[in-house]
Amino acid sequence: MAPIYDNIGRTYSRRRQSDPRIRDAVESALVGCESILNVGAGTGSYEPRSAAVVAVEPSQTMIAQRPHGSAPVVQGCAEALPFRAASFDTVLGILTVHHWTDQAKGFSECKRVARSKVVFLTIDVDVCAKFWLFDYFPDLLRVDREIFPSITRFEDAFGSLEVIAVPVPADCRDGFLGAYWKRPSAYLDPLVRDSISTFSKVGNVDSRLAHLKSDIESRTWEMRYCSIQALTSLDLGYRIIRANKTGQ
């Protein structure tokens, strides 16, 4: 994960800020957790302030952008967590698993250092596949299918799960892939795309951008996706996965 974010993460903290509604959903999933290891912590988005937190992040570029007062951070990766077994009550991972080079090893390490539970924010690609953005950029969906683990894969790793849908607000402050579902012009901005890791994996998208730009200007996009115009939030497959370490 470090090489990706060493390249695209230089302005990450400006584009990827915590959305308060998503933060509330994450913090609700962490109620009662006394100590937390935040794996793949990045710049600290959604890092709880109400518990003892330690962060692990592979990219020095991301570590350098963590704000003053953030949790202490160790440079390291999910596949080799530098902590003893059962060091933390809970392991947290926010939109990180799809970046791991060995997801099975990362899951094993998370189970090893967690005493009680694991909590992940991820994407159910089967739900996200309905997102209109993939009509214009089908390669993004191809990449996401390859890198995001299915819900079944989480079940295989952790046993019984609680799966919580996290709708994306129309005015979402966090610039992840689905954040601009009601603001299509945002995807034309190279700075927005540079803060979305999947765009860095699909090569030249100039012709796709031109198609989207044309449809926005002609109001074809607005007419084609009129069903979402009145919505204030949309389910794009973002999911909180919560599981007890034992799977019970």
C-alpha cells in the first residue's frame, strides 16, 4: 500500500476529510471498545478520539499529514503487525483491506492482536456495481471486483458478522469513490481523481471523461439518472463489518 499512497497521497488530507455522518456510524460500531489499533490508518480519518488508539500506516507520506493531536502512529503493514497477541481490545480498518498485498495474512494478524472484535469499513462490490459511475468508467468496477474482499470472505476469516449499511450523503465531505454520486462534475477534476486510489490503477481515462463531460453539459446525465435527484443519501455498498474475534 505504501508505494500507492507515497505517490497519490500528497494532498490526501485536503480531499479526504471525515464526514460527520459516517464518523457517527463508525463510532457507534466501536461503542465499548477501550483500546483500538487502527490498521492502515492513513491521515487518521474516522479515528476515534474517545478511546486509547494506536495507528499503523505503511506510507510515510500519509503519516506526515496526520494532524496534530492524532493517535501515536507506527510505520508498518497489516500483514506484519508489530504487536503482541491480544494487545488491543479491537482492531479497526477504514477502507484499507483492498490495499493489502495479502488479505488472508492481514486478517490473521488482525485476529491475533485483537482481544475482542474487529471492525472494518469496506465496500460490498455487488451492491456498488449499480453505481452510475461505472457506466462511464467500467474499468473502475473491474479493478474493485479484483481488490475488494466479498462479505463471504470476511465471514470465512472471522465467522459470524454484523453487516451495517452506511449510506453516502449527497454532500459527503470525504472524497472517496462514491462521495460525488450527486455531483458528477467533481469527477472531472484531476485533484478529485488523484485522491481516489482506483483511478490510479486504470490508466488513461480521457475519452471516458469527455463522455461524462458531454453528458453533463447536455443534461443527458441528469435525465438518465433522474431517479437519484431527490435523494439525500444513497446506498453504494459501503458497509461496516463487525465481528467478535471468536465469531460468536
